[in-house]
Amino acid sequence: MTRLSVEMLAADTVEPITSAGHAQLGVAVLVGIAVIVLLITKFKLHAFLSLTLGSLVLGALAGAPLDKVIVSFTTGLGTTVAGVGVLIALGAILGKMLADSGGADQIVDTILARASGRSMPWAMVLIASVIGLPLFFEVGVVLLIPVVLMVAKRGNYSLMRIGIPALAGLSVMHGLVPPHPGPLVAIDAIGANLGVTLALGVLVAIPTVIIAGPLFSRYAARWVDVPAPDRMIPQRASEDLEKRPGFGATLTTILLPVVLMLSKALVDIVVDDPENTVQRVFDVIGSPLIALLASVLVGIFTLLRPAGFSKERISPLVEKSLAPIAGILLIVGAGGGFKQTLIDTGVGQMVLEISKDWSIPALLLAWLIAVAIRLATGSATVATVSAAGLVAPLAADMSTTHAALLVLAIGAGSLFFSHVNDAGFWLVKEYFGLNVGQTVKTWSVMETIISVVADGLVLLLSLVI
């Protein structure tokens, strides 16, 4: 979101589309969120439709004219999709290139060839964290599950000892590190600096993934001792390829957008002169759009060409990568519409005014709101966009680093205790051949550890930076 957009949102907050009091607005928020929760969980309605209906209910109960509510919702939807839609699309293309070229398999096989015994869980968390940078969580799970199952079976390892570190790596990247949709939407809503958020996100992610991955997997393996299910070992992409890209080239392609965005953040800190030519150049090449676009274009030559992809195969690959993200774009867009409705009805300003009298730190408040919505809806994305809309006014007087930490607090809260209303819960259950109780003891507890540890680290960082 541009600085102008943030200022416009602030203006909308000062002059809400309704004059409802705090009590009425509070009831409207609770009922609006309750409608979304019931539609998603009980009636199994798609999150896009649920968020749309919930936004209309919220606006109506807040006493706002429905025509203005519709304008608020569509404005928020359009702004959000414009801000992050292209980035999600580029991330999906890069992920598809990585998978279909065999580049992901190359990284996996190279690292596993150098790991054995006690180092295997650490190798798995490293693989998942690297692979998880450009991939959506569900795509990463599908990509890594064959590796997890084969390593567990061939090496006679506990499935949980290998699987939990891989899931932790993917989940932490998904919730805390851009360019994943959740962090991007929160950055967009709050007006945080992407480069600073990325740097702090990686800083928080490293100890979090170590605790929730290799360390927790020791206990998870004792609680749930199950063999790798043979029926869930599918064919890997690279088994159909005569050749695949090299390890160095693949790793460089994956890390290129991260390096470019971090470079921009570093130059902004060191130079701190918007008129400086060097800073202006890095502002361009380090923007998420250019960074991801550069990685995709480089990937054509470092991933697809070495794997033997002809020019004719590249366009169909891009088309196939975009189809699955239609639902994600709609959910993220509707979440942005819900966020804008919250802002325009004055809910964000209400939270700001009420929180002044509370002794709860803003970072903890943001985490608690995201936790509540996550538990209710089962969606990390819905939790992120909704919480970001509610607490965005709190970032108005924050420093650049604390605004970034606010984004990370929301991301941490959005991962709390995945259970039966979360699609990821069932994905893990089915792939690993677990029952519901076993999935709760492993996957759900792991997600909770990630959430609590990450927010604890965020709060600690807020005291020193």
C-alpha cells in the first residue's frame, strides 16, 4: 500500500460512514465476525462469500448506509488485490517452476545426501524453510511430504521426528516471512516497511522454527509413534525428467527476491536520503514486485532451461500455476474488503480509543485478536487480514521497527492452535495417516508453540529496538 493510501485510510477513520457509539460498533464487530465464523465452520460456505456477507452484516448493524458499506468493501477488496495480488501470482509461478523443474527435489536430495542420524531433523527443517520461502503452505506440504515419507521409511526414522521439523519450517515461513500472502496483507494494511519486516521476520523465525521443529519433534515422536503410510508416497516431479537444475542455481533463484528486499532495507537505513540515486535504485529493485519478477525471469534460465523445458512449455506452466490461486486471491481480497469496512465504520478508531485505557501492550493485543479469529475461523489468512484491520490505527505513532513487529505479532497469532476447522489440519492428518487425536498432539501443539514462541520473541525485540 502506498503512503497516500495509508493517509486516505486514516482520513476515512476520522470521518466514519456511521455515527454509531462504541457499544453499537462493538456489537456489530462481534456479530459480523460471528457470521463469518458460522458460515465458514457450520455451513461450510467459501471464505470469500463468508467474508463478503460478514462485511455487509457488520456495516448494517453499525448503522451505516448499505450503499456506502458496499463501496467500502469493494474499495478494500480492490486495494488489497492491487497491492498483493500480483505478488501472490508471481510467488505461485516461482513455486510451480521450482516444483516442475525438479529444482526443489535437487535441493532436497543435496541436503539429505549430507545429513544422517541425529542431524536429519535439522536437515528437514532447513529444507522446509528454504523451500517454504516462495511456496504457499499447502503447496510446500504436497511438495515435501514424499520426501518426509521416503526419508522416514528408508532411514527407519520416526515419522514425527522427520515430519514435524518440515511442517514447522513451512508454517513459520507462511505466517511470518513475506512474500507470503498473510504477512504481505498485514504489511499493506498497517503501512509497515516490507524490508524491515522481512529482516525481523527472519530473525524471529530462526529460533521459533528450531524450538517448534527439531526440539519439539523429540516429544511428538514419543507421543505419536506411527509408521510412514506407503499409500501416500506419490511420484516426485523430477522422476519424469531426464535432467534437472543444479543446487547452486536453484538456491540462488529462491533467495534472489529475499536478498533484493533485504538490500533495499539496508540501503534505506544506511543512506536515509530519498533523493540519493543509490537509494532510489535500490527502492526499485528491492520492491517486492520487481524482486519477485526478477526471480521468475531468472528462473526461466536457471530452472526451466536446464530441466529441458522448451519455450512452448513455459506458457502452459505459468497458466497452470495461476489457476489454483484464484481462491486465495478472492479470500485475500474479501479480507481486505472486511478490513476496509472495519476502518470506515470507525471500528479501528474505536479500538485505538479503548486500548488507550488498557494496560495491554499493542503487540500483545494484536496477537490476542489474531488468536481469537484464528480459533474461530480456522484460517490464518482471515485472522491476519481481520486483525490487521482492527489494530491498524495502533501503528500510527509507532516507529518503523515497531510497526514491523506489529505485523509479526499478528502473523504469530494467526498460527495459534490449528484444529478441525482448519484445512491444514486435515491435510496433515490425511498425508501422515493420523487420527484426529494424534493430529492434535502433534500438528496442533506445534502450531501453538510457533505462535507463542514467535510472539514472545516479538515482545522481547520490542524492548530492545
